[in-house]
Amino acid sequence: MNPSTTGKKGWLWLLLLPFIGVGWPGLYASMNPELLGFPKFYWYPIVWIVLTGIITWIVYSVTSGAGGTED
Amino acid sequence: MTINWTAFVVFLLLFLLATVVGFGSGRWRRGDLNLLDEWGLGGRRFGTLITWFLLGGDLYTAYTFIAVPALVFGAGAMGFFAVPYTIVVFPIMYLVMPRLWAVSKKNNYVTPADFVRGRYQSRGLALAVAVTGILATMPYIALQLVGIQAVLTVMGISGTGILHDLPLIIAFAVLAIYTYVSGLRAPALTAIVKDLLVYITIIVAIFFISSKLGGFGHIFAVANATLPAKKGALILSPKLDLAFATLAVGSAFALLLYPHVVTGTLAAKSGRTVQRNAALLPLYSIALAFIALLGYMAIAAGIHTKVTSLVVPLLFLKEFPAWFAGFAFAAIAIGALVPASIMSIAAANLFTRNIYKEYFDKNCTPKQESNVAKIVSLVVKAGAVVFVLALPLTYAINLQLLGGLWILQTMPSIMFALYTRWFHRTALLIGWLVGMVLGTGMAVAEHFKSSLYPFHLGATVLLGYAGVWAVVINILVAVVLTWVFNAMKLSNGEDETTQSDYQVRREASGS
């Protein structure tokens, strides 16, 4: 394993963020603040759907650089 | 109830369109459909977009459209676990599924059980994985029928005797024939029709129904006032945190272990295609979040029904003009056909590769192999129809609940094995058996009322997803027995895969 692939593997830790974000409902199970009429319990995970797509795309893009293989 | 002709005609036309696409799809990127790799995996050639539609059709089924809002309608916040569930599934998918794709491509594996057999040289473990997959898939197919039945009912298509069942039988017969003829290409292309209908329906529902009902603020307020009477709540109670979290994370792991999801993944043309899809599929989860909220719209619209599968169809019928209700009903029905088709193909692949070829006809030719799979796909669907028509609905729902719990027990044998061969094959098999028995026992002890089980740990009671409790015990048993069997120097078989088989390779430029 060369240093460049090792460095890239570090980006995979980003994939833990969605678990931290929505894994435990106690973090967001509340009414306020509301957004566009949605209680926090409903808008907050929806925001995380978008963030998860972005995070996963970043990980995908970063690992597509040089280096013959990656996993 | 009289027949709603406007809705029914629109519904029928769109259903016909999907049927034409299904039959025509066999010609698309033509391959030799006498090979299981072509019939059952579409030649492993699907690019990013087709894979997106196929997996979208796979993960978000008609049953989801019916069951998730029904749960939100009845219980409130707890039903919204479906959203974090369909969030955390994608990081897991990004890590695990490209590895499964790579090792399967390299070694010509068609099913997850093929992989387990190759990795551990264990027919027993492969059989356990195959049987679990088939058992978990069957009730799932049956439940897709419930979606079709629900929309037919609200359109007033409900004769007596054989006339009552005929429309459902015709719909599934059509599906069975085009799946038989075109293989996995059929759901891949009908999924495009399905998704167009679903996305249009949802966007219209978000804006049209919510404004008709006085906006989301008002919808949530009505739900908040009504839910306590149903023993539900708009905001999750802290007492249910663990239940919600284990359901979300446990379901996410379970989903990726289902044979139909593996089939959809293996049909992609590269591991990178699967990774790209893990980033793009969350778009469906946004649709799902709003589909879940249809449950609250139904509360605000004053829908009353004891049959929970009718909540969404009744809402559409009440709030949409008849022609657009027909459009939305077609979205649900075609949304049932796509996953039912993939599921029957996945079950057929498992039976053919891991039971028929393994135990009955070791030397069967590739053509015989694909013929067996095609016939099994017909049998599986016929079985699902009989199941739904002959038995009370609760049987299918209970078995589907068990199915998710069962499939999760294959996690150590499949997912862990993609990363390590540390576990002993016999330890995995015994862990699986313990998980299956305990998980089933927990569901039975709770009378199938929910997927939750109060786990007693000393004085504390942990209310969580029974499947998660079962798989934790399953893993513990596998770890301990691995130590024991290694100490006894019991053979752990040969591994026919190598480290490099699992690597997700960079694609040649231009693709």
C-alpha cells in the first residue's frame, strides 16, 4: 500500500457523519426551531438527506484521483 | 362502490405503457438470454443512470409508499424512522457493495450465497444464506400485491368471487410473462416509467394537496392535536430513542443484504458505478420523506379507515381530480411491479445457483441453468398470488416483519466476510442459527405487533429492533465459537478469492 492510497482512505471517515447526524433521534426530536412550518424533527433529517448525498459525492470524487486502484 | 371510470382508464393506459416497455426491454442492449448472467443480471452492463432507476425501484417499493405513510398516519413520529434509515443506508452501501460487486465479477458470482460458498468453501453456510434470502423475499413479493389491491379497491374494481381476484391475477400474470421473457432488463426499463410517475405524483402532492389543506404548518398542527388520541405523537418520546435508532440502522444493514438489492447491485457495470449511485440515490429519500408525510396529510384531510393500506389511495382519491388520481394509482401499481420482478429474479437466481445446481444437477448446462431460473421466477410469483389471495393479509405482514429480521442474520457471513476471513465458517453457521431462532422467538413473544422487543439486561429494559438484538447475539456466538474451533484446529476451508479481487478499480477514462 503506498502513502497516497493510505491518505485517501482517511476520507472514508467522512462517511460516519450521517450516522452522527441522524443516528440518534434524541438529537433532533423537538418541535423548535420550526422551518417553513416543519417541526425540527421533520426538517432536520430531510436536510441530512441532502448532506449525505454531498458527503458521499465528495468521498467518491476524492478517491477517483491518481493511483491505479482504491478501495 | 361504483367504478371510477376516469381514474381507471388513465390507470389502465399507463399500466399498458409499462407492459409494452416490459416486453420490449428484452431487445435493449441485446444479450443471450439463455445465459443466467444475461437474464438474471442484465449482462452486468448497466451504467449509472439505469442502475439508479433499477436500485431506486428496488429500494423504494410500492409497499413502502403504502406502509410508511400508513405507519405515520397511525403512530406519528415513530414512522419517520424510515428517513434516517434511508440516509445511513448509503454510507454503508458505498463501503460494502462495491467490494461485493468486484469479487462477484472476478469470480462469476451471481448471488450472495455464491460468494459465501467461494469464500468459505462451505456448502452449508451457502445454503443457509440462500434459504434465508428466499424466505425473506417471498413475503416481500406478496406485499407488493397489497399495493395493487389497495388502488384497485379504491377505484371500485371489486367484484365478487373470482371477479374480485381476477384483476390482480391478470396484473401479476402480465408481470410474470415479461419477466420470463426479458429478465432483469424488464424491471430496469419499467423502473424509468415508474419513477417518472412517482416523482410527478409526489411533487404535485407536496404542492397541491398541502396548499389545499392549508399548508404544512396547519397539517402538522392537526396531526399534533389528533395523534395523542391514537397513542401516537408528533415528536418522538425519549423513551423510544433506542427503538427508533436500532430500527433505522438495523433496517439499513438488512436492506443491503436482501437478494434483490444484491441482484440490482451486481447488474451495474463497475464498482465505481455502485459508488456513484450511493451518492445519487438519496434523491429518492427526499421523495420518501414527503411520501411519509402523506400520512399527516391524510389526518388533516379527515381520512378514516381501519385498513391502513388504504390511507394513501383514499387520500389521493379525495384530494386529486379523478384523472390524476388514476395517474397516481398507476404510479403505485407500477411501483409494485418493478420490485416484484427484481425480487422474483433474485429468488430464482438463488434457487438455481445454490439449491438446484448445488444439490440436484451439478453438471447442468448454462442454458438449463437459465431455464430453471426463468421457471422458478414464474413459480415464485404464482406462489405470492396464492399467498395473498388465500391467506389473511396479516400473514404476509408478519412474515415480512420476520423476513427483515432473518435477512439481517446473514450480515456476518456476507458483510464481515467482504473484509475479513477471521471468522470460522462453522461458527458463522451456528451464529446464524442462533440469531434466526432467537429473532423469531422475540417476534412471536411480541405477537408480531411490532418489530420491537424489550431486551432485559439486568435491571434495565432496552426497547429496540428485535433483528438488532438477534444479530448482536449472533455475532457474539460467532466470535466465541471461532476461538473454540480454531483452538480445536477445525478446518476453515479454502478461500478461492484473493485480496485483490475486492479492490474497486478505477474505470478506464471516458466511461
